[in-house]
Amino acid sequence: MDQIFKANRRSIALKWQKYKEENKDADELVWRKPTDFLYNEGTLKVFEGDIEPNDIKQGGLGDCYYLSSLSVLAEHKNLVRRIFYTKEYQPDGLYGIWLCVNGVWKLISLDNMFVCHKDSRGAAFSRSNGPELWVLLMEKAYAKINQCFANIVSG
């Protein structure tokens, strides 16, 4: 488990009450491992086949500006693969992604917990096209360096 970006409300929004007032389904958000909402462990991958812009599916977060930049990056598959320190699915749930933060490249560590809808069990924010995790991991890394998911809404 990530001790900095914990699977709790504070990682979704620093000001939970305000977020709840603005998002009627806020109380329906839960944290789950990808094996609980995506696919079974035998089929999960960081990358499934080619990296493509169509891999990226926007969820309910409102970070289309970020996801569109990911789709541009996905046109250059080698660049996407290069920023992933961890390129294979990790059953222990520890991943690393290189991000340039204020001009300095930093290795961002992530666990395998993602925000999901309670009832549908599906990812609440970004999704990938298939059993791959790279899109969800990239969005989570970006949220982590910005303190929470709510801080990456609307750029």
C-alpha cells in the first residue's frame, strides 16, 4: 500500500465535503484492485498489444485535457514505454512511472488501488481499452503529484 497516496477520500479530494457537494455520486466511490473490477490476474497487463490513442477512455473525472495529451503521447509508443519503470503486471501491486515534475524527472511509485463505482464495480475515472493498466496508472500518477484526483479536474 502506498503510504503517501493512500486509498482513501483524501486522495480523491482534499476537501471531501466540497467535492461531495459538487459530485452527487461521491459516496458511491470505493477503491479496488484491478482484479476486482477489470479482469482476472492471468489476463492483466500494463500494456496489451500496441499502445494506441484508442486505449484511453475518459471516465467521470473531467480531466479530458490530460487524457488528450496522453492520446498524443500514445502516438509515440516508445515514449510511453520509456516512462514506465514497471512494464509488466505486478501481482504485489507496486508500479513506477517517470514523470517530469517542474522540470525534474521523478520516479513516482504507485500501488494497484483504483477509484471505482461501488455498484458497477468499474473504474470511476479513466479506463483502458482492454485488460491493460497503463492509462489508469498514468492518471493516478498525475493525481498523486497533484495531491488528489480533484486537483486535476479542468486543468
